[in-house]
Amino acid sequence: MWKLIDRETAGDGSDLFVAMTLVETGADAVLYTSTRYGGSVRGWSLAKGLDALSAPLPQGRSDAAGVAADLVYLPIGDGALLYGGGGTGGLFLRLMRSDGALATPLSLGAPKALKGNDLTHAAAVTLDDGRIAVIGGLARTDGIGTLIFDASGKLVSSAIGQTGAQAVTAVAATEIGGKDYILTLGDGAAPILKLWSMGADAALTERASLSSAQGLWVQAPTALATAALDGKTFAIVAAAGSSSLTVVQIGSSGSLTVRDHVLDDQNTRFGGATALEVVQAQGAVWVLTGGDDGGLSLLRLLPDGRLLSAGMLADTDAMGLQGIYGIAAQAAGDGLDVYVTSTEGGVTRLHATLPSGKLISGTAAVLSGGTGDDILMDGAGSQTLKGGAGADVFVMASDGRADTISGFELGKDRIDLSAWGLIRSLDQLTFASKSNGITITYGKEVLQVLSSTGKTIKAAQLSLSDLVDMSHLPPVLPDLPPSTNVPGGLTALRGSSAEDRLVGSGRADTLMGFGGDDTLWGNDGKDLIQGGGGGDELYGGNGADRIYGGDGKDVLWAGAGNDSLWGGSGDDTLWGQNGNDSLSGGNGRDLLQGGNGNDTLRGENGDDTLRGDAGADSLVGAAGADVLYGGAGNDRMWGGNGADLLQGGNGNDKLYGGSSNDKLYGENGNDSLWGDNGNDKLYGGANNDLLYGGAGRDRLEGGGAKDTLYGGGSADTLLGQDGTDKLYGENGNDWLEGGAGNDTLFGGAGADTLIGGTGVDALTGGTGADVFVFQRASDSAKGKPDTITDFSRGTDHIDLRPIDADAALKGDQAFAFLGTKAFSADGHGEVRVADHARGVLASIDINGDGRMDMEILLSHLSTLSASDFLL
């Protein structure tokens, strides 16, 4: 289904493209990429693959270098690109030529009406009079701003549309019934999605809003997109803190209604979701998403607003899909061409083959598929669904009526029962094998499945993934039943071995479900709730509750108050919700979500997923290969035993990998990462981070801003990337690469390799036979040389082999060493040395024109010879 087509990367940290947009330009399409503010923009022709239209073009001045950038396409002339917006005066406009190449940038300065703020996360709308309105969040403050351009690209108006709103993290535009609307996504303790109508001069009027009280159960929202399908308009929200996708329908009158809410799990790849792309192809709407989960997820949007999984792609070393920044896609042939940028640098091009079948729905008594991979949607009433040939998906409705699937191919077809309820285990379903299939029952829902072979189907032949598509949450939680007030101040309710429904009072209650799949509500008061055996649903309500899942796959909801939740055995789901909660998974593969407040989450045994959400949380994976997401706030995270994945999210976080081979991502904030034992991978992300590899062969990547990296023992790889970094290899034969910025590298003990990268770097090899590698002239530029502080002649070497000394000849030619002689200008690259006040200066003529192109300063030396170089 997925195929890697190409990956373009410089391999030196200069191609960390944090923003991307795809523009159709007639017969061609152009992909535009941008590094962080203060870096560069670039265009790539897609007609013949990833063909760069030019060298990287400087963005222009910005007072927010190192902050993630934006790219907004404006339909002006042959097109225009608006970028920048990190702080004050950082907005630039580049007009496009007919071939997609970018013209000289025009600085927009700092519009006075925006009170010195730029725009971020912006979207463009064409007004009725042909002018272009750009609406975005205000940089460095809360609120929304507007810029208006005329048809020539001249900025003619600017204004602050709204103040006092949350910090805007995403903006999207849509049109409904001929009217333009803007959606804004605000971050905070309670994220809010707002819908605005546009009036004259792009004036905004709020029409509707959604928060957690209306079902927008997200933390740290990151991306927003819109889609039109079957006469309806939807918005899709991606959130990193909750690792979720939420579908919201936009009504024709300006209403917002949640239609679906999906959490990342072991069968998807959008944990820590940061990027979102929506594209139409083959008459359907497809959603692509990814984040810090090592891969991509492809989903299909159904006409009722539900999302259906269409597959996922796991990252490999060749793909570069870890820590995704951006996703762009276009319809191509039998599927989609997909372009991805990430923390691993460069642009990755993939092709995804789409299912060939049809979407079949309606209220007819019989719905029949064809020869392709069809989707058959159950409607109201009793129906028979016939898939036919192909790998079909049967999406069942929650209507309390008996339905039939005919011709089910075991191991090929899938059934989606997620609309029936919170099904997290096959133990929640009742199976009755028949001679020609099987009957599945859940409450009032009954489904008869007839096999394609006419033979019986046993429950043991079915897995949860055969019957439930992804981890859906109901758009609306069930209403709490009325309280049962019992005199005496304490209520004790006991269930049975059957399916019980117990409701507490407004006091301190004790509810015990015992056997069966029970539903227990504590309501108000400090309650003790015990599920017992079976797959139970337990709701704490208000008050400081203690909730025990017991055996089976349980779902625990804490409610308000400082609650304590224990999952017990089985694959459990624990929700802290509001308050400072304590969650313990117990045995099994558990999902723990802290919610608001300063929570403590402990996975215990099994491969668990822990999400802190908002607040200063403590997450402990303990045993197993765990996934930990800090979310918003200053979090502390311990992986424990097993190969763990830790993601800090927003805030100044502290991450500890523990034993085994762990992956740690600091993300936003000034983070501290410790790999500890094992061969770990540490990624700092944005801001000023501190990384310690510890024991084992570790890989450390700083990211943006000023990072400090310590390799520890063994042979480590340290990459500073953007910013002014400090790298310490310590023990072992280490690889140190500064990347962009003025970096300081210390090899330490061992035979180390040091690469300063661009900028004015200071390189200290330490003890051992060290090699100082220079890959291009900009690594140690004329007038701005790198300094090698402790070069040991006869032991260390300066490696110039990555640079070709004669581009006119085939192959990679070596430099000629001249000693103190002048350059000969014979067309061949040469190296000469000369005395310097601080030591020896090595000058390099790369193209043989007799002029110096780069220079390297070696302090505390008096001479160099050819044997000191690898030419």
C-alpha cells in the first residue's frame, strides 16, 4: 500500500523544514518548504519528482530566529508566498514566477494596527472585491489579526480582529452557502475551537465555540483542517497532548457539533499529533496525520463525520518519519503522493495506494458491494450487508436493531462496531457460533455474521482489530442517572455476576460490581468503586474517589476531584479528567490519560500508553515497552524497564529513559533528557535543551536554539543542529556534528570525529586520534574560520575529502598541499598554511582560481604538513 519514492536531505541539519505548502501551478505542482525563522525558504518542482527550483533562499531578517515558521499561499498574480511572523517585523512576501520560482522578498515590516505583532498560523480568503484577507493569531500575545492585500500584492489594510482570546495554534478558512467562515483553535487549560463569520473588510463575528464541556476533549491542539463531503462541512482537529483527532461538523447556520473523537493506539501512528493534511481523491476525503509516533496514519472521512482507518505506515531508517513537522499530499494515479518533513531533515516522498472499492450506504433492506474493497455502512433498521469480493469493511450503526452480514471473509474483511460503545475487549461482547457463521451481541445490538465459506466462525478466530476500528470515544458521554439518596449518609451497592448498573448518591458511596460487564456511577461524594470481574465502565463523578477496575478490560472515568484509579488486570483505559489524580494501570496494555491538573500516572506491567495532558504531571512507565506523552506543563517522566518512547510536549520537561533502548523527545520548552542505560535516541526539539546519553551507543539531536549535549560512555552520535550548541562526546569513539550556528565541540576521550557545520565553531578533540571533518566551504568560511584548539600532530587529522578539489574531472579529486607557497591558480584545489597570531592558519582554494574560499585556524601550533591532512 505504501511505497518510498524519494528522500531529499542535505544531512547537515540545514534542511529541518518546519513548514510546508503545496501549490498547483498549471501543469506542475510546487512544494514550498521553510526552516525556522531566520533560515531559508525553498521551492521544489514535483513534475519529475523532488527537483529543487533554486538553492535555499534566505527568509530575511527576523527577531524570532529558531521559532517555527509559517507558509501561506496567496492567489495573487502567478501566486505569492507569505512567510515569517515570529515576532515583530518578521513578515515577508515573495511573488511567484510562472515556473514557481520565488522573486525577491518584500518586507512587510510591523503593521502599526497590529501593535507590533506579526501573524502566525494564518489562512487566506479571497474577498468579493478580489482583495486577499489573511487572518491569523497574533505573535507573542493572545488574539486574532487581519492583513488585507490588493491584487498586486500591496498591503492595504491591517487590523486586530479580536483580543483577549486564547493563544491561537491553528487557523482554517471555509465557505458554506456562499459565505466565508474562519475557524480558530486556541490553546490553554481548556482549548477552544471557535467559528467566525466574515463581514465587510474581513471583520469577524463569533458564531459558535466548542470546549471540553461540549465534547472537545483535547490537549495541546496543533493542527486544523476543513473538508466538504456530501453537502456537509467538517473541521478536523489534531492535538499533540491528547494524541487525538476530533471531527466537528459545521452547520449551515453556524453551529459546531462533535461527530467523532479518535485516540492514537498501537494500531495507529499519530501519537503526539503535530501535522494534518486533508485531500480529496477518488471521490472521497482522506486524512493524513502524524507526529512523534514514528510514522503516518491514513484515514477516510465518512459522510456522517466518522473516521475510518485506511492504514498506517511505520517509520524506517530510510524514510525519516520521526518527529513530523509537516505533511502535504496530492491525488496521483491510483492513490496519493505524500510529502513529509520531520526532525530527521529533508523531504520524504511517498506513494499511498488507495482502496479501489465504493462507499455503499442507505436504508434499503439489502446493501451489496462489488468486486473492490468496499465500505458498507449500516443504516437505521434491520439490514443485510453483502460485501462481495475484495477486502470489505462493514460499519455498523447503534440502532438497537438486528443486522446481518453476508459473505464475510475471515482474515480479509473487517467489521467496525465502534459506534456500539466503548468496546475495548472481546470480553465485552457475547458470541454464539452457528453452523454457517457467528452471532455477536452487545446490549441491544445483535449482528449475525454469515461466513463466505458457509462454515462456522468461532470467537477465537476473531481479534479486537477485526471488530473495532481504532480507539473511538463517543462524541457525547452518557448522562449520569439520577442519584439514589439513601438515609444514613453512606450507600453500599453490590452487583452480581450479571451485567449490573449501579448508581450512587450524593454522599460517600461504596459500589461493587462483582462479575459481569458492569456500569457504575459514583456521582457526588468520596466514593469507593470496584468493578470486579468483566469489562466494566466506572464513573467517579464529583469528589475524591477511589476506583478499582479489577479483572477484565475496564474503562475508568475519574470526573472532578483528586481521584485515585487502579486498572487491575486486563487492558484498561483510565481517564483522570479534572483534579490532581493518581492513575495506576496494573497488568495489561493500559491507556492512562491524566486530564487537567497535576497528575501522577504509573503504567506498571505491560506495554502501556501514558498521557499527562495539562498540568505538571509525573509519568512512570515501569515494566514493558511504554509510550509516555507529557502534554502541556512542566512534566517529569521515567520510562523504566523496556524500550520506551517519551515525549515531553509543551513546557520545561525532564525525561529519563531508564534501561533498554529508549527514544526521548523534549519537544517545546527548555527540556532535560537522560537516556540512562541502553542505546538511546534523544531529540531536544525547540528551545534550549540539555541531553545526556548515559551508558550505551546513543544518538543525541539538539534541535533549535542553544542546546547542550553529553554523550556519556561508548561511541555516541551528537548532532547540535540549529542554534549555538555545546557538544561533549566524553568517553568512546564519538561523532560530533554542530550543524548551523556557532557551536563548541569537545570530543573527550577516544578517537572522535568532529564536524563543526556552518557558523564559527570551536573544536576540541580531547585525547585519542581525532578527525576534524569539513564538508563544504561554509563549514569554515573565509574571514569566519573554525578554530581547532588542541590539534595533535601525528595523531589527529584534518579531513577535506568530502570536498571535491576539481569539479571539472570525474570523481572526487584530492587537494594539493603547498606548504607556505602561494596558490598557483591552476584550476585544481589547493591547501596552504601561514603563521597566525594565535597559531597556524590553513587556507583552502576549492576551485583552483587562486583565491581562498575557506580557512581553518589551529591554535597553539607553529606549522602543519601534508601528513596532518586527509586531502
